[in-house]
Amino acid sequence: MQTSKFKSLFNLAAINKNVIRTSVTTTAAKSENLKPWKEIPGPSSLPIIGQLHHFMFGGVFTNMEDPQTITRLAKKYGPIIRLDSIFGKPPLIFLSDPESAAFVLRSENWMPIRPDLESLEYYRKYYKKNKGNKVRTTGLSTEHGELWKEFRSTVNPVLLQPKTIKLYTAVIDEVAQDMIDRMKASRDDNNMITKDFYKEMNLWALESIGTVALGCRLNCFDPNLPAESPEWQLFECIQELFATSYEIDFKPSLWRLFATPKFNKAMKLYEQHENLLKHFINKGKDNLKNKSGIEKGVLEKLLEINEETAYIMASDMLFAGVDTAANTVTATLYLLANNPDKQAKLREEIMSRSERRPYLRACIKESMRLMPVVSGNARKTSKMYNILGYEVPKGVNVIFAHQAMSLMENNFPKANEFIPERWLVKKNDPLYYGHAHPFVCLPFGFGVRSCIGRRIAELEMDTFISKLVENFEMEWFGPPPKTVHRALNYIMGPYNFIFKDIK
Ligand code: HEM
């Protein structure tokens, strides 16, 4: 039981509301001093339909895909916003107060529950079981409690060891070089990529994570790959899965009450994904027979635990590691193309061939602050909280609005500008990132449940972005690309990049 009390020590200036904060949070709070959950500000609620009308024409959630929705709501309602239960989905709270976020995230750090991909959880826990499959642990993305903890403790030593990740340096470099060659070959006379840029970045990310999760090159870049090949099917299946899961997991949907056509489609796609992964893991196992070198890679180590662990982890890596890396690279390229001075500075660092590349790291961090692929982390409360004077009950999904907080001037000065230097300058510089509360910007999540693929993602992105900057002078024309918020923030284009060869 959490008993400690935190006092709020700093001002909240960014929000239009005057919120006088006395205490932040405590689970042992005296509830008589707290305002009830229903009084938390938020869109109005009607009898029976609750807040549903706000999702309809003209409502604040009509355009849920607008990444600025939470910023707008925070301006209107303040740092804590309530959304009631709709169609069986648990109620939701958006928090844009970093100290409260810190308290909840820390308090939930023993066995955190992250509300996420509910339809995938259903597929893994119930749909498979109904078909006669034994299901013990379903994976990091979908498991909670003791089973999650046990599984995470088993796979942490495999995925978080720098020595193991380093083994992939050469093959990740090979994938990046192949993608550069593919991009060079697909430019028109104006040095613009003629292929679908969104797909291209996703192909790069799938090919990269495939080397780790499946222990083999998928060869997705092969221009002669037939549409019915397992490689292409896997790529298409992942894209479709994300679109379908968004429709039923993140938008109001009745699938929790009965099997809707979209729900049935999602189950079919999850099944197809599983079968394709098993095919590729078998290919990876064959590769292991001809392996040279004694150091064991991720697939080999996971297979040593058992085959189910290798499959579950591969599935999670492909779910969590493709769109995330692809969108982060696209965002970084856009920001570099739009800021030629920063791009030139980065090129200088890369061309120096120094092993340390602090400016590259700073550019990626800054891109994840300004245009994050994950707009907010989330936890389901395992107990009652006092947040900013309100009683927040157990079982509520709390979304920490990191994207909104990261773009507030009181957290990061010149918040809307791309300034990688803020991650490198000293304390006495007003731009120094450390002046912001550490829970404002958490692109890889927090604590024991933070991103297990972080090291792999960093290796992939560092390698690919370095090669891009080394090979191309990147320019951008026209307005910024459109970004839509689904489960993640997706950069949808138009992709007005120009990739000129470096002379
Ligand atoms: C730029 C790339 C990426 C970003 C920004 C990112 C971000 C995140 C975030 C925010 C979480 C939730 C953490 C939390 O709840 O505290 C997460 C979880 C996770 N990520 Fe990543 N991720 C990236 C790439 C990857 C890659 C390449 C993999 C593949 C290995 C991966 C695998 C996972 C898995 C399996 C989880 C669930 C962990 C758990 O619940 O125990 N991610 N990621």
C-alpha cells in the first residue's frame, strides 16, 4: 500500500484555468476532502448516452484523429479531464500535470497495467483458447499482473543486454544500406521518391526488426517479390491489423457486446499474423543451423527458453516495433529537411566518423519530443487516487498527455521549435532539457513496463538516419505533412521530400 505524500512545488502556468494545487496524490487520502470522480472537468454527460454525443458531428471528439485534441481539451478543461465509460470501455482520464503523472506512474510501477490492444488481448486469451489451444502467457503487450511480470523477467535479459543487441550492428547496417540503394533507384528527375514513402519506411522498419525477431532477412525490398509471397503478406497483414485494431479498440465499438464484422476481421488478421510468424521463425531456426560465431542472438536465446516464448516475443516485436520506428524516422527526416542548419551540423558529426554521436541522439530525442509517435503513456489504476483534489477510483484508465505537455512553453521554452541543442547544453542555459519536469517527455514509457525494444529501436534509427544524412541532402517543400492520431501518431504525408545526392 502506498502511503507517501507528495506536495506540489511548482506552478502550473500553461493551462487557462487557475488550478490551486494543494496536494497531488495519495491513495491513503481522506476521501471526505476530495471532490468525487464525476466532478472532474470534461465534456458534458447526458442520461443514458453519457458523453457519446461528443463523438458525433460537431462534438469535441468528432475529429479524434486530430493530434491536437488533448491540447485543446487541456486548454478548455485544465490538467485533469474525465471521459466516461462508453460501450463497455472503462472510463478515462487525461492528465497533463507532470507531477501527478509522476506519482501515478511511480505508484503503479510494481505490476503496471497498461490499457492497450484489447482485441489482441481477446484473441490471445480467449479466441485461441476457444479453438482448443492452450494459452498460458500471452505476451508483453497483452498480459498483466504476475504472468506479465514472470514473462518480462524472462525476456528482459535477452532483449536488454547491450552485448546481444550489438550483434545486430552489421545486419541492421546492411538493411539500412539496402534501403538507401532502393531509395536512390526510385527517385524521379526532381529527386523525389516515386514509391509510397509511408510504405517504404514501414518496409525498412519491418526488414530491420525481422532480423532480430525472426533471425532472418525477410528480403522485403526485393522488387520481384510476388504479392502472394509470405513476406509481402506479412507486411500487408501488419498494416491492415493496425487499421482494424484502431477501429475496434480506440473508437467506440460494440464488439465487447457481440462479434461485429470488424471484430471478425481482426480475429482473422491476428490468426494470419500468427501463422506467418510461425513460418518465418521456422526459417530463422534453419538459419541457426548454419550459424557461425559463438555469441547467441535474440531468437536463439528465446528458443532456448522455449518455442512459445520465441513466437510470443516475435509477435510483440512486430506489433510494437514497425510503425513506431517508421514514424519516428519520418518525423526526424522531416525536421532535418526543414532545418538545413541542424542537418549540416549532424552531417559534420557523422562524417567525422567519431564513434560517439551526441548530436544524432539529440536530433532523435528532439524529434520524439516535437513529433512523438506515442502521444501519451497509459496505466489502469490499481487503487484509488487523489489527483489534483479529485477522487479517482480503481480501474480507471489514465492517459499521461506527454505530447501536449512537451509542447507547453512552461515545460520546454521555444516548445514548437526543433532545437536538438537543448539536449546537450549545460544547466545554466535556459534551453537545458533538465529544466523540464522529468515526466513531461517519456517517449519510451516509464519504469518496469517501459519499451523493451528501446535499444533495438535506437540502433535501427541511429544507423538508418546516419546513412540517410551521409548519402542525401534532404529538402522539404510546402506545408508540413498531415499527422493523424490513431493508436499512434501517423505521419500521412504528402511527403514533399527531395533527396539530393551528397557531392
Ligand atoms: C521509436 C521506436 C519506439 C518507441 C517510441 C516505442 C515506445 C514504446 C512505449 C511508449 C511503450 C509503452 C511503455 C510503457 O507503458 O511504459 C512501449 C512498449 C513496448 N515496446 Fe516499444 N517503442 C519503440 C520501438 C520498439 C521496438 C523496435 C520494439 C521491438 C522490440 C518494441 C517493443 C515494445 C514492447 C514489446 C513493449 C511492451 C513492453 C511491456 O509491456 O512490458 N518497441 N514502446
